[in-house]
Amino acid sequence: MKIIFTLLPILFIIPKQISAQSDIRFSHLNSDLGLTSSNIKCLLKDHTGYLWIGTDAGLNRFDGKNIVSYNHIMGDSTSLLNDNILSLYEDHLFRIWIGTEGGLSLLIPETGIFENYHSFAWGGKTVSLSSGVRCIGQINDTLWIATDYSLISCSLPSLHFELKMEALKNENKKPIRFLPHQPGISPNGLWFLTSGGIMYVTPEKMVHKANNPENWPILNRVGWISALTNSNDSILYFSTFNFAGIYKYNLSTHHLDSILLTSTDSLQDIQIVSITKNRDEIWGTTLYHGIFRMQLDSGKTFFYRYNRSNAASVSNVAASSIICDGDGTVYMATANGLDYVNPDLTSFRRHTKLTSQFKTMSLVGADDAEGNMWFAPQNQGLFSYSPITENIEVYSLPGKYNSIWTMMYDDGKLMLGTEGGLATFDITHKKFNSLKSKIPQDVADHIGNQSSFIRKDNLGNFWIGLLFNGLIKCNFETHQFIVFSMNEPEHRLMNNHIKTVMLDSEGILWVAYWGNDLTAINTYNNSIHNIKIPEKPNEKIGFVASLKRDNDQNLWISTSQSGLYKYMIHLDSFVSYNTKDGLSSNHLGSITFDHDHNLWINSSNGLNKFNIKKGIITVYTTGDGLPSNQLNQTKNFKNTDGTLFTYSADELVSFNPDELHPNPYLPILILTSYEKSGVKYSIRQSSEPLQLTSSDKLITFQFSAINFIDPDKTEYAYRLDGLDDTWYYTGNQASASFTALPQGDYTLHVKATNKPNHWNVPEKTISFHVDGPLWTKGWFITLCFSIALLLMYGLYRYRLAEFEKLQAIRNRISKDLHDDLGSTLSSISMNSTLAQRIAPPSENGLNPVLQDIGESARSAMDNMSDIVWAINPANETVDNMIERLEKFAQKLLAAQNIKLTLDMNPMLRNIKLTMPQRKNMYLILKESINNIAKYSKASNCYIHGRLENKKIHITIEDDGDGFQTDIVTSGNGIVNMKSRATELNGTLTVNSADLKGTVINLEFAT
């Protein structure tokens, strides 16, 4: 039964535009992203590269990513004078002048402090600035300031104000107002916009229409001049309301010319608000027609208008101010925020007219031999799209065939896998044909209605993926059908859930599943070879997202979690690539080759270009014009003419790989501030090192890389000389923190890049010194040392004084004992002797008594002499004691015919003894010698002395009769000797035996 259906084509004929508006992608900044207000009044690009943005609610500084805001603070005279900003200017001293509704503010960026001027004194009166500062310019060292009706000069850097003109009037005596606009600059003067035309100002004169002695054509223009700009070629460009063009005025010859805007758009009632020159083009804003871009040589003009459905369009129909920088980036101030774009870097073409037709960008697609592209959004039928003409044709297919799952182009026809089954569509005759009659029922039941892919091999067989059921090989001419699945013993697959396939030029169908399994099917003989992608421990590849084979026997495999793999087929070996090798993400999607065999890889963080010959990876993101960085779930593909296509969830883009270049402009690196002890300080441009202290436990340096084109690509690294030589890579974090740095000199090196692994931005350095704690400072150490010396000297003097006092006491005691007690005992001794001589012998024993008294007195005198000798400070050494002992021993022993031998170590002789040590040691030795003389009957007496381990060892030895040491009598004084040894904290040993002599050992510590 023949099926008859109606094909409903809907044609969207979209003419090719002269302007390339769809290729321009504007970036935006507004109050939702951090501005003090979206209503922007004026713009300034300073010498460092910062963009200053004046709004009706404060001042903002923008580096492409971060915003620093300044506002008026009630009661703070150092804050911004007024929040309604009308004009901005940077003088030759790099100070920022801010014209506000309430007067003039001067900001020194290094300190963040404002100096404010409400008025100034001149000619005996006060000149007010509170009517608002409309524009500011500079001639040589003089600043020129225009309020509503006055012109004021300010000499730099003395800041002396003078009123140059007040209440300018036209030829009809009506007041002329200055307009908010940046004045034009010529070699000797400034060009101001006023309500009465252009005014030319020099230090010597002010020329305007009412005073035009040289009849300059520019001053005689009829109409309100609305915008002007100048360039380095001595040409002043300006525009007037209700003129669709730009005037060129030669400042040298005073020749006036004009260039009309040319465009297919209607130019009626165009009102140009502001203009700027960007290389060989004039960019301008209009009151109702959006932004325009005019080529100076031809006048060819491109318009860019606000489009509510296009987030990349300009944000407002009108812009109040427009400027450009040296990199070609154009900035526009609108009531809805800041718009900026660099037209040189817009290489991605956005197909908004096509994608606006789709409810979703979950597309399947193919391209035919004529370069037309075919898309099948879910449940929306079939779309034909010409990238050249942007013509769109939509075809609605019958019933369930309108829901297309997959398609491929084959010799003038599209093979379709749909919810209704397999079908074809003849693109030449626009005919639909179901293949239901060509497929046996059992095969049709096996295929079901959901096919995941269609490929055609070199023998004319179609390979059709069966959703969750493997695949089937179909030859509709021979009616041969072969099923491949994990349930087929002869054609067994590793899994029925096929994620992606790729048919190479050698007839190998590469099949990838969820997980790390691969199958290579030889389409000629149906043989199967299974392969495992190696997984690292505790890491999974997720699934294979895409497969592509190059001309060098390599299969390239993108995965959803583990980056990219290269399978070297002839070696049966794998090589892996991930973010460490430069990929923007390990979560990859579709891959394809361009005509130079570079690999293009979709990812969750942009588009990666992999030059596999050089091993170089280049990343493209939204900063380069992509509609989104989230591309890992979408397809990319190459058209027949070599154009590459990819799409995000919302938008299709295309590009010529030869014309796509990364941002050539390097970021401008600036060291902005440092923070210590919780307080933030601006970094001043000074060669002197910063001075920090050890009490600053946490020190943080902030830096910034000014980058308006691709700020998210900016990466930083730093190194601190004086700490180590290691570079620390911080990614997008623009700060470096250090804790508890030791005392020393340091130099911080910072570098930045917007090209991964290519640190091509010149380094910035800052030196600083960390003082150590108070106790490490030289003066403190010197002071402490001096105090210690004084204390030690004081202690020495105190001890010396005490010692001298003690010595004096000891000397006095010694003298008193010798003089008083000694003389008394001497008298007793002499009187007892005299008594014995004169007293007659008696039987009552008087003479023996007198004899005992005399002997006791003489003994007391000897003992007293020993005590006096011990007390005397002059006798403090062992040598002094040996000398006295020797005299005593020689006299006593000689009387008994005993020979004395002294053997004293020289080191011992100089040892100093305390008074108790001298007394006890001497008395022990004296007692020992006395015993030898009285009892030993010896022929020799030996006294040995040595110093050993800081101990004094004295040995007294004789060769006499000896005695029994266990029989100790009070007469030999052994008990007293041992008691004195104890007082010395020493030991006394006595070794003796009958007829073997006696050895006494004394040992005590010095």
C-alpha cells in the first residue's frame, strides 16, 4: 500500500546583510556585576590600562574582571565630592580629575584619597564650581576646566586656579553652555563643544563663532555640533545633529570635508551623540540607531543595535560616550551599563537566525554536497540551512517520522532514523520515503523505533545503532541483515549500550560503550577485536564521548572524565592527555579534525585546538566569542568547505580555523596593594623597599592583570627571593600571602599570562625588608650587652668590696689573735718558766704543775699560730701551706732523726683554698707529722701531693713500726683527723700494720 503524505515546507528567506553584526559579540558590565550604577556618564582609559567609569552614583575602576568603587561618604572630606560624575581626565602626573555635579575632585590613585574643590578665590570674589564640571583638558602644564558657563584654568602642579571666561554669549547675546564631552586636542590648544558650536582655546586666546577673525570653516558650521574626536594625523573629526555623516577638519590647512555614512539601513533622523577614531575607522553612538562603525576610506558603515533576544548585542539603543584603546577595544557608556568589544578578535560567527527557530539545541545533523546543513531538533522535523545565504527551510514529516533520532547524507538523500522507523529524504526533489517495506518484520521488530547512529561502509552496507540493543548491519539491495550484540554468539559485542561509533577509511567500525571498552569491527569480514582503554587506579574514564582516526594509524578518543587518549593502532598502545598537558578540562565532548589535521575538542570549559604535530594546545572561551564554555555535551563537525561548526545549549557558531587566532594582546600586570595586620595599603611607584616588621604575621600582596578581552584566562605565578627560588602558580587568584617571614630582605616577583604555559608578560617586582623582633636588633643587642657589662662590673665591684671587707675583718682578727691572745699566752708561758726557776723544789709537786701550765700555754700558742695563719688571706694557696708545713715538719722530724721528703705536683701548688680548707688540711697534715715524730720510730717520712680530676690527693707515708689500726687511741688524733676530712667533704684512710709503717691518704675536691 502506497503511503501518501503532505510535505509542508516553510521558507524563511533571510537576505545577506552588508554588516557583520552577527560576528560582533559585545561584552557587558552593569550594576548587577558590581558597578555603582548602570547609568554611565563618562569613560577614561588611564596610562596603566585601567578603565575609569563615571556613573550617576559614583566612580568605578575596572581591569576587565575586578571593580574598585569610590563614593561620596557623608562627613568625610577625603572621599569623592559628589557621586554624579560628568567628566574624567588623567593629567601628566597620572592623577585622576573627576568633574562632578557638585564640583571638582582630584584622586591620587596610589593613596585612594580625594582632594575636593567646591570653589576658589579669584579677583576678590569666590568662584563656585558647584554648577558642575562638564569637561576637562590640558595644554602644556595647565588644566582647563569647563563648567556650565565658565572656563577655568589650573596650573599644575601648584593647583592655582584662574577664571578665564565667564558667561560666554553668542552673537545674539544669549548664553552659551559647555557640553559634557572630552575636548579635542591639537598641538597648541583644545576644542570644546558648546551649545553655540566648537570653541578653540589656547593659553593666549579663545576663538568661537562669535569671535572668528580668521573665518575658520569649522566655527561657522550651522547646527549643534554633537561630537568630536581627533587623532595623531592632525585631523579633527566631528558630527552634527541631523547629518548622517562625519566631518573631517584639517587643523593645519583648515580644510573642511565630510563623509556620508553608507548602509542599507535607513539613515533618516540619525543623531550622532559621540564618536571616536579606532585606527582606520570611526566608531560612533547615536540617539536611536545604536552603534555604528564607519570605514574612513569608503564610508561603508555597519550598525549594531539592541536586540532583546541576543545577549551579545549592545545593551541600549543609545550610548552617551565612546572611547577606544591602543589594542583596538572600543568602550561605550550607556544608560544600561558598559558595552565593549574588540572587533579584531571576533572570528566566531553566530548563527542566531537559525538557532532562534529551535526550541532546543539538542541537534542531529548532516551536510550535503552543496554545503547546505541539515538539522533535526527534537520533534521539530527537518531543517535545511545555508550558511552562506542564511536561508532556512523547514520540512514537517508525517506522524512519528517527524521525530528524528539520527541522520546521514548519502548521494543526494538523507538516511533518517526516526521514531517511526528508518526512512529517506531526497533533498533534490524534497521527497520522503519510508523504508518499512524493505525491512523484514523480524528485523524491523529487532530494530525498534529508536536508532542512535547510521553509518555506510565501503561496500554499501548501512550500520545502524540500536538504542540499548547493539547494532545491525543492513544491505537493502541484497536484503541481508546481521545483528551484533552481546547476546549473539557469532557477532558478540562487549555491551549492547553503544555510546559512539566512528567508521574509518579502511573499513573499520570503531565502537565505544559506557566505560573503557572498545570494539573494532572489520566491515569487510565482520571480525571483531576488543580493546580495553587503560584506567588508572581509583580513576574512571566515564564514557567515550567521541572517536576520530588520523592519517598516522592513531585513534583519538575523548572521554567524559579522563581527558583525551591516543590509541596507536599498530603498537596497540595508549597515550593520555589531560589538564596537566594544557587541556582546559578533562570533561570532553565531540572531536573533529580541520584541514591541517589539528584536533578540535569540545569540553566543559571551552574549545581546545590541539596541534598534534607540535603538541601545542590552544583554548578558546567566551572571551574569544564563544556563546558558552559548556560544550562537552554538544557536537562539533566540519563542513564540506572546511568550516568548523559547534554549538552550545542555545547557539550554533561556525569559524574558519585559519582565521581564528587567540587574543594577541597581553595583559598589563600591576602590583596594586599589600595588606598587613589587617590594614590595606596601596603600592606606590617607588624604588625604595617597603618596610615591614616581624609583628606583621600575615602579609598579603594583591596584583592585577588588566585584560578586557579574556580575563578568565589570566593566570598568575609568584616567587619570593629571600625565601626560596620556587615559582608558585595561583591560577586566577591574584594574590600572594606569607606568614611569619623571618628577618631579612626579600623581592617578590609576579608574572601573568593569558596563554596557558606561555608566561610572556614582563614580570613585576617589589622589594621589602622585614625587621626582626626587638631583641634581634643591633642597637638592642648592644644595649643589652652594655647593661650586662655594667651589671657584671657592678657585681664585681660589690663582691670585691665585700671581699675586701671580709679580708679586713680576717686581718683584724688575725692581728688581734696574734697581738692580744698571743701575747697573753706568751706571758703565761714565760711566767710559768720563771716560777719554776725561782720556786724551790717541793714535795707537793708544784714544779710539775708549773711545767704543765707552761707546756699548755706553748701548745695553745702553737695552735693559735696555726689559726692565725689559716685566717690570713695572704696564705690562700696550697704552696703557702706546704711552705709552712715544711718548716714545721723539718724542725720536728729532724729532732727525731727522721728524713723528710716532699713531692708536690706543680699544678697543685697554685690551687687556691678557702679558709676552712686551709685550716683543716693543714691540721690533718700537722697531726700526721706529729704522730710520726712521736710514735713511728721511722727513719723516713714521705709526703706526696697531686691534682687529679679537680681533686687534691695527699699521701703521708713513713717506714716506722706502724700500729694496729683497729686499736685507735685518743693520743694519736685519728678521730680528729677523720672529722676534719669530713668537714672538707673528703675522705681519710689510714693503712698500717706492725713493723710495716703507716700510709695516710687524704682526698677532697677543690
